[in-house]
Amino acid sequence: MAQPLMPHATASWLVDNTALSFEQIADFCGLHILEVQAIADDTASTKLTGRDPVRAHELTMEEIEKGQADPDYRLKMSKGPEQVRRTKGPRYTPVSKRQDKPDGIAWIIRNHPEISDGAIGKLIGTTRTTIAAIRDRSHWNIANIVPKDPVTLGLTSQRELDAAVAKAAKAAGIEAPVDTRLEGDREALLEQLRAEREAASRESTTGVELDRDTLFKS
């Protein structure tokens, strides 16, 4: 099944801007429901910048409205323009995003220093000269460069970035970071989440009943 280009950022937007259930969002984005729960509770490892799937032509408002009206409805991805297959040579970056490249490069240098300049160049579609200038802070615009996740900026995909990190870590003999947030019995975790919500709901109801009893006694 086709999935949005940036599933986590898309899930973040859907959580903030629609009344879709976590199950519907997880199904559309190809994520586990606990990942959507973490995004909704702001407990994800990094705060995500939402990506509007409607503007990205991956989803229509009609589909969103159908999903909001029926919790059992499964969203269908729009058939957007055919993606251009990668060929050998530098990555093409739209003109509107080219000014974001230095920010993306700076983020990789800061967070993944093990990735080589050559690998960064392939990910971002830039030159070794530019990377070196940002690395040694001799870039002409260094004062205005702010490290930003290149995936969020739309300069590369999460899959390509993860692959580059894993490859660089293996070459450097570094153990790649593992997300352990969802380890263990996921069904048990889901039950725990439901139990916590039900307990919170009961406490809220009990508080209202106590207030009424106090009111009538007085």
C-alpha cells in the first residue's frame, strides 16, 4: 500500500488538524498506533513539523471528511504525479528548497558527524566545497545557518537518511541508535493506554458526582 512521503510529519499534521482516529492515521501513514499516540502526546523523540498531505496531493479533503464521519473508514491515498526515478548524478532539488540546503547540511554535521561529506552530498544534492565551508564555519552565510532536519525540510527521505546513518555507523564501528520506545508486547501497551484513559475518565466523573453530593447536602 502506498504511503505518504513523510509519514511521521504527515501523522503530526493529521493529529493536529483533523478529527481522524489514531487507528485511521496510523493505517494511512503506515505507522503503529503507539507511534501516533506518541506524536499526539508530544512524547516523540523530536518535535515534528507537520506536513499537509492535502497540499502535497497525497490526500483529499473529501477523504478526510469521509474518515471523520466513519471511524471504520480507511483513507485512500490520492494518485499524485508520477515520481521521477533517481538516476546517477546529483539529486535535483526544487529552486524553492535550495536555500534550505545549508540548514540541512548543518543538521547532519551536528547530529551525525560520522557521515562522510560524500554521503551528505548524495543525500542533500550539494558539493563537497559547500559542506566543507559549513563544517569549518567559513561559509559566506554561516551567521544565518540554523541546523534543521533535512527530512522535515523535504531535502531527503527518512529512509535514505536512516540508511546513510546506518552505513556510516557500521563503517565507523559505531552501534547505530535503536528506538526502544515500542519494544515489548505492543498489545499490552495498548491495553495500558486504554486503562489509563478509562481511569482518568472515571476520576473525572467521580469528581463531578462528589461536587453534586456536596451541593445537595449544603
